[in-house]
Amino acid sequence: MKATLETTYKASPSTQSDRDRLVLDNIDYVGRILSTMTFFSKNDDHRENLHSAGILGLVQAAASFDPDQGVAFRTFAYPRIRGAIVDELRKQSPVSPRMMRHVGTIKRLCETLEPPITPEQLAQRSSLSIEVVLECLEAMRFIKPDDWNDLSDVVHKTWRTSIDSPEDLAEKEEIGELLAELIEQLPEKERLVMTLYYAEELNLAEIGAAMGLSESRTSRLLAAARFRLKEAIRWKTS
């Protein structure tokens, strides 16, 4: 259905009916993106508000989607859906004051240590447990300043984008090769979580069930993998 609908978008001018269908066919995608944020959304009412924010981001993406750019709709919609959810998370302040203090410590270390920084290094320098450090890295995705780049957007675009331009394709292949090399160097569990989440498109609950882990533990492993990759890329490109 998604492929047919996006083909329709390419073949004719978009109408309100087209946009409505695009939204309806991708509502499940909002739930998948939200599944990576369940660590902060245990309350049902809270989660419903986040889901509504994600739907709004999806509607806005459908309204501004231009298929002539050669990008698949879900790739185009991803940062808009996630951004809307993150904005709602920030409004509701889901992070406890204690965690905020820990996050402040980790952020200061990230600003002073030389890349590539590892979660283990942060734990050693902060005297926090590795589990608390991973919770901080997960929390930083929602409370960090906007100028901190989120690696999930980079990975998503690299693995999900359909590009026609030879120049863009070459750039995509170069980034993809670098990511593949770095992913192979991740600890085994983090590498498996990354593969199942991005390549197999499983949500955190499904990954946790497959690996015999809780959803929160799976979320922290994903946060750790993203952080390691971000740091490795920062080191290689600095």
C-alpha cells in the first residue's frame, strides 16, 4: 500500500485525499518511533499525549511531502514525527531532578573529554554506574540542546533513503560503509539491537522478547550503541 500510494504521489498532484491516505497508512510508524521512548512514558495518559503529538508531526509531514525530492515518505516524516514527540516530552519534563543532575555531570564530561568517548569512560570519570550512565544517554536525547546532533537521524536516513542523484548516492554509500564498519565494532548485544531495530524494523518490545531482555534494558542498549557510533563518527571526521 505504501509503495502504491507514494507512486500515486509521484504521478499526480497531491490532494487532501492523498494526504489523508498517507497519514492513515503510516499511523503505525508513529507507534514504532514512540516505542523507542517508552523509558519516559510509563503513564498511559502521558503516552497518549506523546502519540497525539507524533500524529500531528505525521500530518504536517504529509502536508509538506514532495516526492520529487527522491526521498521515501517515512524517511521524510521521521524527524518531524520524532521532533513533535520530543517537543511534547520536553514540555512534560519526564526526567527527575536527580536524573537531571546526573545528566549535567555527563554533559560536562562529554564537553571536555576527547573523542571517541565511551559509556564505560563516562562511568569511570563520573563515579556513576554504567546503568545510570546509559539512562543519562537516553535522557539526553530529549533534554539536550538542539545543536547536539542525533545519530538516529543519520542512521535512519542512511538505511532508509531512496536517492536518485549519483552524487547523493555516492555520499550515502560512503556514510553507509563507515556506519557498517563502526557497527561491526560495537559490543555484541548493542550491535544486535541496532541491526534488529534499523535493519529488521523491530520495535523495542519485540527486540527485548527476542533477546530475553526488558524493554527498558533494550532501550538503554540502543542508546549506548547510538552514542558509541556518534562518538566514533565525530572522532573519524574531526
